[in-house]
Amino acid sequence: MGLAHAREPKPTSMERPAGERKSVGVVGAGPAGLTAAFFLRRLGHDVTVYEATKEPGGLMRWGLPEYRLVRKELERDIRRLEGRTSDGLFHGTPQETLTRLRAPLDQPAAG
């Protein structure tokens, strides 16, 4: 109920000059990882979220029943975040995630 009826402010995004922009990898697309990705992107950094399961959301998706958190609202928020990340969400096995994380990143972050 709460998020669906809240007035959504337009999130502002800081544009950073190329020299100040960092490439950040966030491991885990649960509540903490998605929040970190949202705010890092909002600060103007390039963000890639790495997730081992097929669908992001973590505890919000797998631990809460439908009547507690409407899946449509969760999907809407995740789609909005995917549109704001540089490389979107990467889904793969933990080994694939580690391999991708070895690519040059300025700052990895665990979610």
C-alpha cells in the first residue's frame, strides 16, 4: 500500500565528469545491494549489480508473502533501477560472478 500511493519525486542524478566517475560492482541484488546500486547511480557512478539467482530481490522476493509485498511493485522498482544502472543486472552462478568481478572496477561493494 505505502509505495504504490506515495508521491514519487523524480530522482535526480548527478552527472560527473569522466575523471570523477567510478565503476562500481555491487554483489547481491537483495535489499542492501539494490539500495546501494540506486544511490551510487544517483551519485553519478557507473554501477553493475551481480546476482547469483535468476531474479533479483533477495528476501523481498523469496522471504515475504505476496500479501506483505505486492510483486508488481517490487518488479516496478527493480525495472526502474535496471534502467538507471550502466550495465544492468548480471545474473549468473557465483563462479561466473567472480569471473566478471575480476574485470576492472574502481570499487566493488557487497550488498
